Amino acid sequence: MRFLGRAAGSRYNPLLAQVVVTRRCNLACGYCNEYDNFSPPVPLETLLERVGYLADLKTASITFTGGEPLLHPQLDQVVAAARARGMIVTMITNGFKLTKDWIERLNAAGLQGMQISIDNLEPDEVSMKSLHSVERKLALLAEFARFKVNVNSVLGISEERTRDVVVVAETAAKYGLQHSVGVLHDHTGTLKPLSPAQMQAYADVTKISPSLVHTLNYRLFQKNLMQGQPNDWKCRAGARYLYVTEDGLVHWCSQQRGYPGIPLADYTRDDLRREFHTEKGCSPTCTLGCVHQMSMFDRYRGGQKPAEPAHAVAAE
């Protein structure tokens, strides 16, 4: 109710901030551009300050991400701090580092949701996030997690592994977990066309797990993009949705890093207002579900104008 109140009550407060707690990842998936293999965890004190800044902006929810966030040894303390400030708190993980101890620590911290990414049955050079590697982690989550768990798969990575996504969805259902499917995008967030086999797999998966996430994403943007048609919508990235990198800078999203590039500590209501009303040139073919979902509350209010030159460069 608090989330919906902030969505309806004001245009100029973030509904979701994705915060990178470490750029480092324990995997090296070929299609991912959101990690490295050397960055240290962001210091706990710094992350607590960022949680405070987001709370001051009246941010409704926060997702901790990476890299791989479970590589941050004090992640549960950051979760607890965000919950204490009244925010909905979730995280995204590849699941490899999950243990019973980690699950219990996250339970105690008040985590409300976890997305675990699984793309295929066996690891390959494109995606190492395989069911074979983490199925035992799903069993742990089913037994011990007090937070909601969603298994997410990406379609379009490999034609040969397309049907793997269906097995992943069936396995998630076996453990009583929700499943969602995304569509592969390039480094700008633009859809890579799906083959007929991938289209069929998408239809099969949505029948196995007919979740609200599937329904929202399909209606908001996937239906048109999968048919080769652009979407006409108002992207509110930089306002309703913030992407905060490990250096503390605010960007439109993970695929459009570079603008506005303002430190979170200096981000103001004026910045939120400007980005709310800025038209993003990349939006017609965007596949980023979280941005679409956070923008849908303002679909019919608050016009936008073309981006300034600095914006335009960032969107290319």
C-alpha cells in the first residue's frame, strides 16, 4: 500500500532503485556486461549512506545487485538498514553462493524477495547460470526462505538451449517457486529477435508459471517487440527508476550507463523532475522489464520533451 501510495501521490520520487553492491562476479557469462572479476565490495559504511540518500528521496523499493551481491560479506546488514527505512527490499543473484546460513541471515534482515537467474540445464560459454549448478540451492530456498523467490530465465541466448528454459520453469514449479522469462537484449537494452522455437518456448513457460510478472511484461513491452514492433511509452528512468553503480553514480539503467552520472549524494528533486520529463531515444525497443514496470504508473501523465545533447549521446 505504501508503494502504491508513492506511485499515485507524487511523480518525483523513485519507485525502484537498483544498487550495485559489488561489480565483481564469480561467473563470466558471455552475454552479460554488468560485471568484472576484480572489484572489491563497496564498503558497508558507504552502502549505508546510499540507503539513507535513497530513503531521503522517498524511494519506495530497492534491489541489491551486482556483479554477484552475495560476494558482499555484509549484504544482510545493508538489507536490514533499507528495511529499517521503510523500503521494500529485494535482490538478484546467480545463486551459486547461497547457503542455509546466508538464507537465514537474509530472513533475519527482512529480505522480501529474491530473483535467482537460471538460463540453461548445463553451463556453456554463453551462460554459466545452469540448473545443474544450482538446483540444490532451489531446494534450500524452498525449505528455509521466508522471502518470495522468483526464478528468472533469459530467452534468445542460444537456439540449441531454447527448450532448457521450459525445464527450468518446470523445476521451479516443482519446488513451489515462481518463474519468469526475459528476452535477451544487446548492450543498449534492445531486443534480439526471437526464433519460432523461442517464441513457442515463451508460450509454454507462461503456461507453466502464469505469474503477474509474465502478464505485466508481455502487455507492457514484450508482445510488440517479439513481433518486431516498437513500443510507444514514456520511460521514466532517472526518476521513477534509478540505477546506482558501485561508484555511487546515478544512471538511467544498466544498459545506458553514462547519464546523468550524478553522485547519489547530490541527486535532488530537480534531477528527478528533469529525468521524469526527458524523452529517451532508446525507449521504443527497450527490453528492461523493471524500467517498464516502474514507468507504467505515469503512462498518461507528465509529458516528455526530446533529450538535451548530453542525453542523446548517452542513449546512442
